Amino acid sequence: MKKKILSILLVGAMVFGMTGCSSGEASEKQRSDEREKVTLRFVSWMTGGEDKAYLEGFKEAHPEINVEVEALDGTNYDKLLKTRLMSGDAPDIFLIKPEQYEKFVKEDYLMDVSDQPAMEVLGGSESMDKLYTIDGKKYGFPICTQGGPLPVFYNVKYFEKLGVTPPDTLDELWSLSDKIKADGVEPFVFGDKDAWTFEMFFRGRHFGDYLSENPEWGETLYKGDKKCSEMFKKEFEMAEMMAENEYIGKSSLTMTYPQSVTYFVEGKAAMLPQGTWIPGLDEIKNADPEKFELGCFTVPVDEVNGKIYTTGTSDRSIVISSSTKHPEEAKALFDWFVEPENLSGYLSSQSLTTFLPMEYDVDPVIKDYVTGLTTDKYEIVMSQKATMPAGFTSMMEKGLQSILAGSSASDELTKLDTEFEKFKSSIVVAE
């Protein structure tokens, strides 16, 4: 009996030992897999979580690579990102704004991606390929590109009630604004507490009448052939006219960009000049259809010799850090992000646009706007020999914001000349 009990105990011990060994081996394998799994850090200024949701698709396609997504404050993005890069805390892969591209290349922060498969798509656009080529190499890819006069969004229901239609000329736009103002509604709203909103109305340089003869306007300023006060005179005087005629209410100075969208949807302002992403906002999509229907027209611009000259830019570009410890994994994410089928989904989901030859869905509201910019009527200048630093945009934003607050165009133009000299040495000029 004792032998039988002993035999049972020995068998049990063996089984337990085998089970324990098997469990231990499994746990060790799991820990080993976790140790081998590479983690990439991805940084942008998309604080709405747009990138995080999109990158879930990459994780599914590459379960062996983990991606940590972080969004920095867009207003201070240049400063915050530059601090990371200088301190050696660079993310593996990140999005940058147009003024950062050439500067970061010159400072050796970006990896050469000339040989990546994605660059074949970039080669489909001569102007874009040129824009991203520096000394024969390429260091990034344009996620979305924009250019030309802004789309102006309006409430179709309100226009019908007022008995008006979208304008075809600037004179018609100002006459329309007078009718709207007489009806007790603010013609335009800009969330100018976020100063970029009003500056963006003029950013394409289409109101200045100088691009037809001087497409390299940045180089002209850098060389001193023209002063800022000469170059931007017409733009600042137009801003002054809009403010003096109360086409823009003082409320725009106290509102942020999100608040301006709410103001517009509530019917307190008739027109919202903004980016192509507006139709995709939840607040727009969830508006009461009985009172609100989104419409869009292209802000009218005077033609020069039958053409409208304007600038274009890549709103956001994807790049890889030159100091990443995981170059192959970072390249895999880079290629996945900009693979046409994936990128078209990214563009469509956020109502963004591109000048690259690829198929993607455009919201019906902005379809005519996007189609119009691709016609021969528009001459869109994409590249500049002189890349302006972030300080230039800030200078323009502050000047236009001050005009909206009551300052004169002449005073702000004089300030531009002074401010420009402060950062002129930071302008990156292509050889």
C-alpha cells in the first residue's frame, strides 16, 4: 500500500514538475517576445487623436512594432519639437510643418529617405518633387498639400433666406458683406485669439499682385530688393478695410478657432474662411439640418493676365529622425503611412487635400473648390528658394491681429520692416 501511495506521489510530482516547467517556459517566451518588440515614438500636433486612430492600422499590419503616439501643442510646435531634437530626445518618426523642413535638413535632424518606395509617388508631381529635393536628396514626404485662395464656408439656409448667392468677384464679396451686416449678422468670423486664423486668409499671397512677376518673393525680401511694407501693402490694407467696415466683428479677437466654428454654426456669423477640414468636424456634421447646411465657395481673387497666381505648401510632412535607434522599423512605418491606399484613407477621413497623383475621397461640399484649383486658371507656386522661419509667420499673424484690434495698416507695415530684420539671418536660402 505504501509503495502504491509512493508511486502515485512520484507520478504527481513528475506531472507537476513538467507542468511547472512548461508554464515557466511559456512565461519566459512571452517576456522574451516583449523584450524583442520594438517601440517607435511618433509625434505630431494632431491633438484630436487623428494620428493615433490612423496608426492602429499599422499596428495590425506590424504586430512586432509598437507605436507610442504623442501630440504636442500646435501653437508652440516648432519650439517644443526643436527642444526635443537638440536635447537628444528626438522621436523616431514625426510630422513637421513647412517652415521646418529645409531648416531641419540643414541641421542634420532628418534621415535621407530618397530610396524609400514612397518617393516614387512623390516623383509624380514635378513641383512637389522639386520642393522636397535638397542637394539631390529627399528627407520627407508631403502628407497633405494645400494652396490657393481659401475655401469660404457659409450656411446655405441663411443665404437662401437672405436671397443671396456666393460671389464671383471681390466687389461682389464686399457687397454681400454689406447685405449680411445690414441683416444684423457678422459677415465673417475668425477665431483670431488663435492668430493664425486671420493670417491664413492671406497666406497664399494671392491678393498681393506680385507673384506673377516675382514668384520667389522670399528671396526678394532676403536680398532687400523689396521691403515687407512694400510687398504686403495691399494685403494689410485689405485687412484694415475689412475691420473698418465691420465685416469682421470684434468678437473674433476673443474667440479661439474651435469657438469660431461654434459661432458660425449658431448663425452669429455668415461666413467662415478656413481649411478644407471643416466639413469633417463633428460640430458641422451634427448641426441641425433644419437650420444649417454647409456650403463652400472659393474666395474671389483678381486675375492677372487671365491667371490667378498663388502659393501652395505642404501643410504637414512625415519624416524620420536621423538619430533613431530603429531605422528599419521607422522606415516600415514611413512607407506604410504614405502608401497610396493608406494615405488616401488618411486624407479622406480628415477632409484633407493633396496635389499628388492619387485617388482619394473629397467631401462633396469642397469638391468644386478642389477641382477648381486643378484647372489652368490657377498658377500655384510650390517651391521657394528662401524658406522663411517660424518667426515670419508669427510676425504676419501679430500684424494682422493688431489691425483687427484697431491699429492702422501703415503702422503695422512699418513694424513688419523692423521685425523682419530680427530674424532675417535665420532664413534658409537654397544654393
